[in-house]
Amino acid sequence: MEACCPATPRSHHDDVPLAVNEQDRAMLEESTAFQILRHHLAQHCVYEYCDAHRASGITHGETWTLNRDVLHALLVPIVELFNKANSLAECGTCSYRPEDREFAYTGEARGAFLWLQCFLADEADWCVTKGCPACVVSHALDTEFTIRLSFAACLLSDMHDGSDSGRLALPSFITFVEPLRCALTNDPFWGPGSFDHLERKASTLRHGILALMEQCSDLETLVASPTTPQYDDSTCPTASCHSPSYKRYAGAPVKRSRFAKRQIKLMEEEEQWVQKMLSACSKMLAANSAVGIPRRMVTGHELEGPRGRTRKRSLTTP
């Protein structure tokens, strides 16, 4: 099957950007879990090379495919983590609005959740390696965001190890940091010195994803707990369910856990902050109306721009 490529091929599309040395190749061949993954991708994720790459001549077809499979092993676990975090956040916030789900997390975890939410909205196909294998691999170096996630995924892969539990686990891909460094150094756009700058951002994203994993575990325990207070939907309007001050439960009152108290405190602080922001906006709009400045329409998380076009929140939204 042939699918649209996630990005335009790079100028040097006959060269594989991420070189795999013989030692790493042998390590991948010895990994039972990785070989099972490769077999699955070969059977169910078959994509033809795009016209541009076929025209240039595919001289390293097996290497392109191997690089694609490594990217799949790196990125898909992060996609699955975000999907889980998103579902838990929807339950934890009692809201179906995507822009409300960030409030289920705090600190670095919230930053990582927002970053992944914006990134996956634009790069969902690339994160599951959909499309021409050569385009998928080349796209890893196309933007700062794809490089940051690829690098962070390499760092995170050094943590999972199923040897203690006896389960099959993918190998660590930490050794692929060096090929990534070489690819950036030799790339005509990025060049020498770019890796150090991107390394700091990737490390920050890694810490945020680790914090998100930890808070997901806590939130999952809270959501699944049978002692979690349940709201009475028959007597509780939808809007009041989101208020931390709402205290009418369907059953007998129970003692809140420390985590629940912490979440309620954070929600109260968030509500106070929103009230202050709304008050400040109201005063500003009133002042603008007094001097004749037209108001700009704001609906949800979209802004109405020139010619009525809407602009959604993204990684580049100021």
C-alpha cells in the first residue's frame, strides 16, 4: 500500500541520515522483542516508497526499513503513554474539552502533556511511522520538534528492561544518540553545534515525560479507587461538577486521601487564578470600549484572526 509521505524528502534523499553500525545492528538482531516487532511491521505496516525516492533510486532499502522500525519502537510507546494520560485526564477532570485536560497534571508533567498534545495533533502519522519509509526517517531531522522527541525517546528507552519480570522487552536505543549527533552535524541545515542546543531541550522533555508517567500512575490509582467520591449526576448540573467546592456525593462521605486533597487544592488555586484573569480581562475590555477600541472575538481555545480564519493552539503559538 502507498500512503502520503509526512514530509517532503530532503535534498540528499539517497543517503540514510541515521547510520547504524555493525555493533548496533547485531544488538538489534539478537533482540527477540525487536525481531517480533519487525515481523509485525513487515506484515501489517507495508508502505511503498514515494515517487521522489523511487526516482532517485533506493540503494539502501533494508537500511531505510531498519531505521523506520527503530523509530517505530521509539515513538509508539510515547504515543501510547499520551493516549493513556489523555484518557485519565478526561476522567479526572470530568470534562470532554481537550483544553481542560492539562489541569489533571502539574509542573513538568503538565508541560510534557501540553507539548505532546500539540505535537501529536500535527504529527500523528509520523509518530506511528505511516508512509514512505525513507520520508519517515528523513522527517526525523526536518524540524526541531521531531529531533527533540526522537532524542528524548532514545533517552527514555534506556529505562525499560523486562529482564527482572521475565517479560520480553525492547532493547535500549541509547546508542542511537551518537548516530543522531553525527546526522545533525553533517546536515547542511543544522550543522555543527546544533546538537548541544537540542540536547538540553530533549533532556527537559524527557524529565517532563517521566513526571507525566509518575502522575499518570497516581491518577490511575485515584480514578480506579472504589473509595473515590462520586457525584450525583441527577442533582448536580454539569458545570457544578467541575467546582472543587461542590461537596454533595451520592454515598456516605469518606476521608480524602493526600493525593485527593492535593488535587482539590490545585483546582481551587486554578479557579482563583481564572477568576483573577477574567476580572483583569473584563477591566481591560471595559477600558478599550471606553476609548473606542474594537474587541476581538475569543471562543474556546481558538482566536478569530484576519478574514475570519481561526488559529488553534500549537507548539508555535505565542
